[in-house]
Amino acid sequence: MSVRPILAPDPQVSLRPTSEAVAALVELLRGRLGDRVTTSVSDRHTHGHDESWHPGHPPDAVCYALSTDEVSFILSAARDARVPVIPYGAGSSLEGHVAALHGGISVDLSRMDKIVKVRAEDLDVTVQAGVTRQQLNIALRDTGLFFPVDPGAEATLGGMAATRASGTNAVRYGTMRENVISLTVVLSDGRVVRTASRARKSSSGYDLTRLFIGSEGTLGIITEVTLRLYGIPEAVSAAVCSFPDTEAAIRTAIETIQCGVPVARMEFLDDVAMRAVRDFTGMTHACTPTLFFEFHGSDGGVAEQAETVQALAVGNGGSGWHWAKDADERAALWRARHEFHYAMLAQRPGARIWGTDACVPISALAECIGETRQDTQGVSFPAAALGHVGDGNFHMSFLIDPEDPAELAQARELNERLIQRTLRLGGTCSGEHGIGMGKSKYLPAEHGVTAVDLMRGLKALLDPEGILNPGKVLPPL
């Protein structure tokens, strides 16, 4: 039975703009931005792909914006010319978010890197969209505060908000959704909206902030972000523990959460992942399924948390519990974890990583990971599991030759089976990577046809010409 959409469909841009329209727009933009508008092949190539396996699609031109006013001018001009606009931060996304599928203008926000205002007394900060998380935390060092959301990559905070990023600290501090207070957003016609005040709670009007978080540049371009800050913990300690098998490691993670231990980070790497990291970084830990932990709090609180988790780990067969108490040792431990992506690539030069992103209720985590690892037995390429298992989020990394049709087909089938399994278990097709052009087809199965129609209606209302990052998030009609 066919279902009639309850709202107008998303007006996707189906054809590239004419070369004449692009050329006229580029000349108009150069009149305002000067040499910060470029059509060089190298710039276009860089801005047409991200860190994913998805093929690149270069834009027709790149604009380097410095202010909200400039982004407003670019969007107003592009709307009049009916030319697509794709926002670009650091290019670290993983679902083809920045590919210019229909050509158009890439708006690079990386030079919008000013920290507008730190309000230590209110525990918040306002930054331009191009500020990176590491840049912010360096600037906050003297305040005793920090921003906790850590997706691993040196991503821009505007891009992290646009993709609803999370990462290793999410189990304790939450994702970008919980840590963004307000946004400044430029709409498709150039109008500028501030989504909320800085008050910590409000029951005034619709929640526009959450509407734009995770919208991936399809509803507007984020130019400023106001974020929550946290006090640097009095005490921090980290530990690593090896397990005889994946089931024992995941059981420990589940029990840690169910016991209410406020662990700050709890990262899982399987034996394949550990071998790659050990080869790449020189760390000496066993090549068996492993959990990395970090604990925040007072001296006494951290010690109590660690003792509880260590007892759970030993009860599940964990061994080789290793402490990393000083800052340099902790940094080395987490650097090894964060370099997993490059450690995997080093295993097979010339290959690309097809990275999956599944998130399920914590009680279903062991089943989801176990069945997925069974699927990968005997595949023709390396496949590793890792994840932020404290909140039910894990990834499979398939190290494939993107020019090999057989490997692409095999990885696509594994990814399909994983997503179907995740949805069956009450999970989501994307815990943190976002949808981009890679996962839009799964939205109806996860959200239902009516919900997707509602999303299309919102898109049609906010972007009636369909110029904002077309071909992303919403499935094609």
C-alpha cells in the first residue's frame, strides 16, 4: 500500500547548475571575498571528500568565510543563483558529508576560528564554527575548565554540532546534543537565527537548537556555537585490561554501567584492532580483546571506581590490569587508542577503511557485536571491532581495496547485515557518524515513513530551493 506524504517532499537538486550560473556566482562572491574564493583543482579536490571510503565529488568552487555575515552573503547569492552550497569544517567526517554530489560551492569555515567569549563563572563558551576541540581546550587551560566531547579526530566544533558527534567521553559527559546550549545558524536565504539564550533551561518555544544539531548542513549552516564547560577533575586515572574473549570484555562493560559506576571512558578493541595498534604504536599490551578505562573525580572517588571495575574485570577473566596514573602515560595510552584508524591503514597500504557505526541498548551489545564478528569470519580483508561500549556504540572497520568490486560488495553486505541486526535489537543505524550520503536509505526502517515525511517537510520549509548539501540525510524519493 502506498503512503501519501503528510508534508511536501524534499526538493532535491537533481542536476548540476550550469557553468554559466556558477561562473556568475563565483565572480559575485569574489567581489566580496576576493582571493578567498578559489576554483583551483587542488582546493576543489580537497573539499570534495572526507575520511570515509565514499568516492569524492569536488565542488565547482571553494569559499573561505571569516564571519557569519559572509556566510549569509554567500547563501543569499547562491539561493538566487540556484547553486548548491556544502559546508566544510575539517573534512574528518565518515559518511561522505562534504561531497559535492551536484557540484556547487563549498563553504570552508575553518578560518572562522575565534573563541568569542569564555564565561568561566557560567561554565560556558561561545566559539566560531571553525574552532577545533583541541584548540578550545588549549585556550581553557588557565581557567580550570575543559570541553569533554572527543570524537578522536581534530574536528571543528561547528562540524561536531552539525553531525551530532560524540566519542570516548560520551558515557559520562554526553554527546554534542547534550553539550550545545545555543547556535547561530544561517538559513538558506541568508537570514541569521540564534536558536536559544544561554539559560541552562527554558520552556520557551520550539527547541530549534536540537533541530539543527545533527542536520549535517541540510537545514542551515552553523557559524557559532555556545557550549557547556566542565571543571577539570581533581583526579584522573586510566587503566587497560585484557580479556580471554570478546564476550568477557563486553560483559565487563555492561556490568560496569549496570552497577552505576560513573566511568569517564570505556573503550573496547578486539584482537585484530589491538594487533594493529601494537604494531603501529609500539605499545606492549596483549593482542587480545581489551578494554581501556578512564576515571574522573576526587582521589577517593577515582580509587573506588577503579576498584569496583577491576573486581568486575577479574570476575570475567580479565588480566594484565595496567594503571596509567600520570598525565604523560595517560596521554600515551589514549594516543594509541586514537591512532587506531591510521594503525589499521598501515596494515594494508593503499587500502581505505569502511567504518561502520552501530549503537544498541546496552543489554543488546554483546549479542550485536558477537553476531557481527561471526559474520566477518573468513572475509578476504582485515575486519576489526572497537567501540565506545559504555553507551552501546561500536564500530567495525573493514580495510578494503575500494577499487576491488568483490571487496566492496562483501563490505556492503556486512554493513547491511549489521544495520538490520542493530535495528532489530532496538538500535540506530548511526550512533555518532551521521547519515551523509551513506545511510539515508535506512531512515524509513528506523524512524518510519511518517517521521521521514515530517523530516522532508522541515527540509522543504527551511530550504525550499534544495540548495543546502543536497543528496544528504534524506533518502531520495
